[in-house]
Amino acid sequence: MLEWFGEGNFAALVGLLGGIALGLAARIGRFCTLGAIEDFLYGDSTARLRMWAIAIGVAVVSTHVAIGFQLFVPSDAAYLDRVWNPLGTIVGGLMFGYGMALSGNCGYGALARLGGGDLRAFVIILVMGLSAYFVMSGPLATTRVWLFPVETDATSPQGFSQLLEIFGIKAAYSGVAIGLAILAGTLFFFKESLPAKSIFWGSVVGLAVASGWIGTTWIAENGFAVEPVETHTFAAPIGDTIFYFMTASGNELSFSVGSILGVLIGAAMGSYSKGHFRWEACEDPRELKRQILGASIMGPGAILAVGCSVGQGISAFSTLAFSAPVALLSIFIGCAFGLRQLIVGFSATSS
């Protein structure tokens, strides 16, 4: 099948299908990083934050089930094949969270909003994608590597389930146990029950992440070209997609391009199904300036942290990488700082 369909095209199809599911989850399920943090801090609601935890738990369980059936090799994942740089994760996470608060969306959220007709999100996506490339492989790439060196070909465990293998516990077993513990705590620790809709869409997000690992692993093992094993994240892939649309005649499709287009398609489908699609533009130049600034901070932040709120917060978490909880906490702190600045300010009389 790969011979006539093409490995890059098949990878794009895997990304497209998972991306559509993620786009539907954003528009119909209201799955949103910034929204979850804002609800928790200022809306006295944990529902969307718990939906995020459901996504993490399902992603951890399904990914480690895949490991158990040899459908995914964890050492092939970018989050586990290099030595973790805690400083880069913390600095990048704080930058990403702060930029997310300023721009009003993360990369995934901006794609979902663009799928609903919000043209302001288009500006955020362009600036975030270009600024990510600026630091990843552009003029500041050398500076990034100098300040936050990355040692590839890690020989020591870079994830919790990998670490437990030293003690004779198989990664698949420990990973499933940890994932189930996350799900149990999310569902039963709180007094308020979580709506079935939230559980469903959180599970969809977790399964979409696992589908990326499984699909790209199958391509890598059965194809002839060198295809990376990856899943959904929304920083560098936005830049990849911009680059593809500029160089398509000399380039080929990839998982990243399929994932980005999938979220846009899924978000548009969800918006139309709910009757929410409408074209919107920015009427306040000051708001647009703030959003551009936030997007320009988010892109580099995601590169330093080796992932965005979805990339580290769910995809890296699905492998139980050491970096994932640190990155997620840093994103939360950076976002909380930015939201406080926007909502209540920092004067001594603020409460």
C-alpha cells in the first residue's frame, strides 16, 4: 500500500484524521488550554481542566498499550530520544504560557478559532509558525543551541515508565497503571461529577495523540524512506505547513501538514454543526498588537520546551517523559502570570 500511496502522503493522512478529531474536540467539546486555565483561576470551575487530565490519562494508557503490543517504540519519540534539558523546558514553558495569555490562544486553539472563521487567529498562526522557525532553524538557532544545548542519542531513561524498567517493571505495565491512576483521580477525587460530554471529548483527544504514534510507527517500520515517528503538536508543524505551501512542488506532504489541515477541517465542521461559524476580524489595533506579541513569544517558547501545550502537555505526557509535567506546570504558571496582568494588573491594590 505504501508503494503506490507514498509514505509522506500516508503520514499526512494519519495526521489529517487525528487532526480532524482534535478540531472537533476544540469546537464541539470546548477543549482548550487557555480556557481550562482561565476557568480554574477566574471561573471557579475545574471541568475543562479535568477534561485535559482525561485526555492525558487516556493518552498515557493507549500509548502504553501500544507499547505492550509493539505498535510503538518509545525511544523513537523526540521526547525520549534526547537528554532532557530542564532549564530549556522551564524557560520555554513560561514563555509559551505567557505568550498564550497575551495572544488569547495557543497554536492549537488558534487553528480551532480560524476553523470557526476568526481571522485574528490567522495572524496568530502565521506569527507563531514563523517565530518558531526563527529560533528552531533560523537566525537564532545557533544561539538557542548555545544557551540550551541538546544532547541527542540518550543512553539513560528519559521517562518514568522507562526508568521503572530498571527495576524490572515493564514500561507497558507501569504506564497503563499510571494512566489509570490519573483517570481515577480525575473522575473520583472531586465532589462534582464530570459531564459525559467532557469525558468523551477528552478521551477523543487522548486517542488522537496515540493514533499519531501508532500510525507513524507503522509507516517507519514498513516503508523504505526515513519517516519520523511523531504525533500532534502545534508549534514547529505550523511552520512546516507554511513552508510546505511555499515549496510544495519540491517538497512532499508530511504528518505535520496533515495534522494542521485536519484541525482546521475538524474545527470548521464543528463550527458549522453548532451554527457558530462566522467571519470575525480585529477592530482594535491594540488588541492585535498584543496578540502578535504573544504569538511571537509562544513560537520560540515551544521550541525551547520541545513542545507546546499539546506537544508537551499531552503528547510528551503520553510517553511519560520527564519533561512533560515540568513543561505543563511552567505553561500554567506563565499563563497565570499573563492572565493576571491582563485581567487585574499588578498594582499594590489589586486583589
